[in-house]
Amino acid sequence: MASVLVVEDDPGIRTSLIEVLTGCGHVVRSAADAFGGLREVTQGRLDAVILDLGLPDLDGSDALRMIRGISQVPVLVVTARDDDAEIIRLLNAGADDYLVKPFSGGQLAARLAAVLRRVEQAMGYGGVPEAGGPLHDAPTAGRGPVRVGDLLVDPLARTAVLSDRELRLTRREFDLLAYLAAHAGQVVSKQRLLTEVWREPYVDDQTVNVHLSALRRKLGETASRPRYLLTVRGVGIKLVEPR
């Protein structure tokens, strides 16, 4: 049983979502607008948020960024927008998954269960509490700090420091970097990253590309001029010490 917040302005849809989720045994809270949802996130511990994008007071994508500013609670976005660029932007902004309307109650339940299962698996490795959300840590949390060049990644403390400057990473960016650091010097395929980091069968390669691109920016590099993240064409990616 999980504590789930539904942020949806349409009363009929909101009621339907609540019925589906309570039918799955979850404890459900709800809000009809973005700021109401943000208040709920700050006021009590949540295991997941179902976030609609078409909200009356604030676009859902802006609400997502605000949630990420205060919490690492998993967010499942529901949207009528099926444009690939928009979906990639949402994932890059911190969404854990998305559903394009219309969708069935079964699809919602399955996607939410997958997100919660991933969090539960991560909890087996220990971690630290995140504001407003459950424990979450990288799949490599049992390992000690790893230094690669001027980059120091500490999975237990969930910190990444580059040349004495701590990097501000999203949860997924850190998970990805920690996994690559634990396998520094080894080429890791995108499929392996999907399996070991995302743990989701329906996430595609583009999701990995988006997060790798974000990591590169924060590491001060680009795909055409890499320093730490070296792409081996047709094989995968590896974390290396800059030359």
C-alpha cells in the first residue's frame, strides 16, 4: 500500500483515478491545481505523485520542476501531449514515467506499480530520506567512493564532486553516474543501463540519451568533445579519466 497524490483539475477524471488507485489498495490524496499539489507535497510523506499537465493555475511541466526543487518523490506524468520532444523534456525535467491520455485504469496501475517497485528495490541498498518522498538510492549504493580524474562519486552519500565543486544532479542523473562510476573504464551498453538503472522494460534508448546529455553539460563537456563520458559507437558508453 502506498500514499499517492493525484493532481488533476478535471473532477470526473480525478474521481476515476482515485477509484483506480484506491481499488489497488493505495491511500490517495488529491489536489485540483498545481499549487494545491505543491502544498500536499510539502505537508506529508508521499510515495508517488500522479501529475496532470493541463492544470488551471500553472502548467504541469512547471509544477514538475517545482516539485523537484523540494522533493525526490517519484512523479508519474499524465498528459494528452504525445509529442516526442515534449515527453523527452518532461523526463529530463525529472518525471519518472508518463502516460499519454486516454489510458486505461490497468495501464495506470501497472505503470505506478513499476515505479514503486523500482523504489522498493533501491531501498534494499539503504539510503537517506528525501524531502516529501520515500527512500531512494542508486543501485551501487553498497560501494565506496570512486574517483575518476577530478571527479569523486560517493554512492552512499549520494554526492558527486568535480574539482572541489559539488554537482547538482537529479536523482536519475546521479543513479546513472554512480552506475558508470562503479564500472569505470568499462563500456556499458544502453540496454544494460535501462536494465540496471531504470529497471523498466518500456523505457527507450532516447531516455538514456537525454540523461547522458544532461550529465555531460554538468560535467562541462559535450558529445562531440567528451572528457569523462566516452561513447563507443554501436556498443555503449564508459566513464573514463580525462587525458
